[in-house]
Amino acid sequence: MLSKKQQRTLSLSILIAAGLYLFFIFNSDTKKILSTMTQLSFVDWLIILSCSFSSYIFRFVRWNKYISSFQHVIPLKRHFAYYLAGLALTATPAKAGETVRSLYLLPYEVKISQSLASFFTERLLDVTVMVLLASLLFFTFPDLNKKYSYFILTLLMALIILLPLLSTRLPQQLLNSIIIKLKKNKFSQMLGYLVALLQSAHQLLTLKMLSQGIILGIIAWVLNGLVFYLILEKIGFPIALDLALSIYAISILAGAASFIPGGIGATEALMGLMLLAINSEPHIAIAVPILTRLATLWFAVCVGLIANAYLSRSKTI
């Protein structure tokens, strides 16, 4: 069950998003935007939301592999419900709210450092996958490439340095040497927690686990990118799949880099700007990002709330 603070945070995110979406809709060609948004049929929505939900399944398979690697056995149905419950707080900076799963896993003797290491590795590999998908822009649309190449290359270089470094014991050794020199205080305690997290994460950053995680991540994020692609196709502005995936990836990365909860506003704005850059009409550049986010971010929140309701009513912990 979400705490009152978490409920307030979620409510605020929803209000901000609703306000922004209404502002975009009613300060442009409202009739055309609403007409575009109603072009999707029930079957279209069923296919689109199936893509979104399928992506959660692949992410869960990866998450379950990570938790299982620490020799923990959790009933699969129950564990899936825990994973989905975390999606209720996906509209938080860097999806940090999803760490609520750590509390659900405590009765199964999963250490906080282990579940946080799994979350950290997930986010790291998600960024890696999204950078790879964003890099498709180099081959699909050179005009857009010039504007966003520095952003993509900077993230790519950071990952090239970070991934090999984290697969070694060097960060832990450096932090331990700092802790030894410090007096016992809150800061040294925090560094101690970070060391424990990195020790757990080290187990998940082997070549085998990394490759499996990246493959599962690619499948999951391509399914999410398909949502954007299918919406464009259904409303009559089809584009190449690789271009759709790169636009979606860059928009999500920019939203995450903004540290705005869920990237609300930043993701939609950049997605719209990139659509305008490939000659979409303004009403499409407004309607499609909103529809895409409803089918991905806000659908995830709804699924998470349903999972939380299920867990709060279930007697089994």
C-alpha cells in the first residue's frame, strides 16, 4: 500500500501532467488535436497497451533474474505483483519511487542492498539500451543527428567508462579507503551503504548478466518504442521504425536528464519538437506525445495502482 506521502507525490504528478496536457491542447488547434486523439479504435488501444504490458513482463524477467542471483526464491505470481506495484511510482525522478519493491521483498530476506543493487543495475542498463536506440538517429535522419549527436555521444562515452569501471572492485576499494579515514558519522554511514550496494551490484555486472540484461532491456524498450510508432501509423503520419525508436529514446533520455518526475513535460515537448523537425503538422506534434505518454508512463502508473490494490487486499505477505 502506498504511503500518504507517496500518494501526495503521485497526485501532484498527475495534476501537473493533466495541467500541461490541457494547456498544450487548448492553446493550439484544439479541434484538430482532439480529432487526432480520437482516431484510435478500441482494437488499436488494445494492441498498443499490449505492447506496453509486454515490456513490463520482459523487465520483470530481468528483475527476477537479478533477485534470484542472490539465492532468493520468491513465488513468481507474488513477485510479479511486487514488481508491478513499483510502477505506481514510476513518475518520480529516475523512477526512484520504484524502490518501494525493496519493502515488499524484506519478508523474503532480500537485503535492501541487494534489491537496490538490482534497481541500480536496471536503471543503468535501461540508459545503455536507450542510448543504443537513440544512436539509430545517426543512420536515419542526418538533420536531426546534428542537433542531438552531442547529447547521445556524451551519454555513450559516460557508459563506456562507467560500465567497465563498475564491473571491477575499484569503486568499492576507493570508498572503503575514504571510510577508514573518516570518523564515524552520517556521511561515512551513507558511504557504507553505497559500498554494500556496489558489492551487490558487482554480482549483476558480470559479462553474462550484463549481456542478458541488455538483451531483455532492448526487447522491453523496443516494445515501448513500438507504441510511439503504432500511434503515428494509426493517426496517418507513418515513419520508419528505426526513426521512431530513436526519437522515442532521445525524448525519454532527455526527460530523465531533466530530473523532472517522470520527465513530465520535458519528454513530451522534445518528442513534439522532433516530430515538427520531420515535417509533422503541429496538431500531430502535440497529440502523439500525449497519447504515447498515456499509453506508456500513465498506463504503467495505473497498472501499478491495480497491483498495489491487489497486494493490500491479499492476506499473504
